[in-house]
Amino acid sequence: MKKIFTLLCTIALAAAANAQQTATPSLTNVNGITPVATPAVTTTTTTPVDEMLLVMKETEFNFGKIPQGKPVTHIFTVDNKSKDSLKIVNVQASCGCTTPSWEKDKTIAPGTGTQITVGYNAAAEGPFTKFITITYNGTQTKQITIKGEVWKTPATSAPENKMLNDIKN
């Protein structure tokens, strides 16, 4: 659903950007000379896309099914594809059960990268989707997502298998 919405928004923006309304000047024949209409000139300026500066191999990771009470981690790789150095200012999780860590004092030189480790404390049972916002170079942001499903661990251990004792003897 998210991809369809993004696709529709992109198409709508592209259509709006390419739409041009030009009024056809009324051409009048003066002294037997028909003037030639000059086409309207449209200029477009493009701004650099922030997303091309900080490139990630993946922006979403699915842990799948994980047991309750067992914290899990995943490492996201970040690359600097710009011509200037980048600095990750902050990495903020959407809740306290998600803990991101990164090299806070590291400046990422052009053509190099770094890693962001995201931990999740699987305390609550059920499916989860958590968002982590990366702020870099002051105000630019990028979002990554972790998701999965926590299954409840049994309160008691499995019953003893008496047949196993017979095999051991």
C-alpha cells in the first residue's frame, strides 16, 4: 500500500511539473505581413536530491519471528556518495524498545561509509514495526525500518522425555 501511494504521488508530481499552459498569441495580419509567434520558454531548476548523499544498502530489515525476551540487532551500512563529508548528527528510534548506536564523532569522507547498529528488545508479544530517523549534516534526514514478530515463550520448560532415558541406558 505504501509503495502504491508513493507511486501515485510521484506520478502526480511529475504530471504537475510537466504541465504547461501557454496562451497562443492572437496573430493579426498587419499590412499583409503575418507575424511569427515566438514559443514560450520554460526554465526548470532542479535541486540536488538529499537522498543521493547518504546511500544505504537497505532501508528496511525484517527479523522474522523472534522469541520473546531475546534482544536482537541488525547492522545497517551507510555510504557517502556525495562530494563532501557527511556527519551523522543523531539517530532517533520511535520508541524506547529500539536502541540505535553509531560512531557519534565520525565524519564520513566522500566515497566511504559507516555502520548503524539497531537493537530491538523483544519484550512485548506480537508483530512490530519500528522507525529509526537518521539526521545528518544538521537537518537532512533519512528513515530506516525494522520489523518482525515476537512469539511468546512458554512459561514452563518442556516436559521430561522418559523415553530418552531408556535410550541412554
